[in-house]
Amino acid sequence: MVNKPYNWTSFDVVGKIRNSFKPLKLKVGHAGTLDPLATGLLIICTGKMTKQIDNFQAQEKEYTGTMILGATTPSYDLETDNDQTFNISDITDEQIKNTCAQFTGDIQQYPPAHSAIKIDGERLYEKARRGEDVELRLRSITITEFEITGIALPEINFRVVCSKGTYIRSLVNDFGKALNNGAYLSKLRRTRSGEYKIEDAHEIMELVNTIRGLKEIATV
């Protein structure tokens, strides 16, 4: 388990760990992609355990994050600049907290156009960055818990427990729409995946140095 750093892709983490095993060729994969601007728990599988990736990905996830109310971005996060702004002066804390109920249980959502979903062998974000229109399909997900943990407008802090395949960026975008306003994700951290918790995760360089140290011992 790795605490994925900010501005690293999940594939960056996999590549760093794979390279640390060289010259040994070892299969390395991850269970559940995190966006580059997200941090937190990333489950890494090596060798024969890569066959268990689908099982790890299917587990319930928990996130904490911050949304910005009163504006939207095309990517639903900080990757792109604001494209719309809204007046938030009339929105109350009670409205914000009550809106969570609309997004609890079995719901459907569209993934962001800037996502890693593949269509015709190409990831959606590659098409979106070229300005191409992309066809988005509704996905069924489950939100077990959606809790507002702090409000200091325009910032809203939250915690979400959800099923695999949930896009928190889309949840935040839809949350803004439900308030007849706009919102985008500014921070996201995965804190749990199934029984695995962020408190037990390794920092990436700590893990890499441990692997290198074990290799040196093995060659003595």
C-alpha cells in the first residue's frame, strides 16, 4: 500500500516501484486509479498478486475532500480553469447539508470527460484535451455515506463512502447542480479501500528504498 503523492499518476507510482526491482522483471499493477491531483491510498500488487487486482478494485472506498462552491471547470477539478461562476450569497449551511441526501444510496452518474475510461482504445481525457466531443454513458454506483464535515464558503469539506467506479469529481459537479449552482473538486484523498487504511500505507520513496535495501542484502 502506497500513499500516492500529489501530481503523480497511479502509473507513475507503478513505474517507480517496478524500476526499483530492476534488473529483476516483476509484474506490478495497481488496484483503483487515483487522479493525478488526488492523494492517498493506492493498493499495489506484484507478481502473482496482480491476479487479485480485480478483487481489490471491487472493494468499498472512502474519501475525504474539499469542493469549491460557486464555479465549475470542464474537468470538474483544478486541472482546468473556471468556465462558469455563480452567486453563492443565498446558499445556507442547511441547504448544503440537506442536499447530501439526494446522493446517498444507489444512484447514477456520468463520468467526467477528463477521465481514464477507454473508448475505442483511447482514454477519454486524451479526446477531451484535444477538444473533441466524447460520448458519456451513465454508470450505476452506490454512495453509502456522504457527510459534510466543514463549511467555510466557498469551501465545503466532505467525506464519502462509495462503491467502485464512483467519480468523486462527478459527484461534486452534480452536487453543485442540485443547489442550482456550480461546484468543482479542489482536494481529494482516498483514506480506505476495503479493510486497508491510509494509516498503514508507505510513502513511495520509503517503499522504494526498502526494496533496494532488500535487493542489496539478497546479493551479498
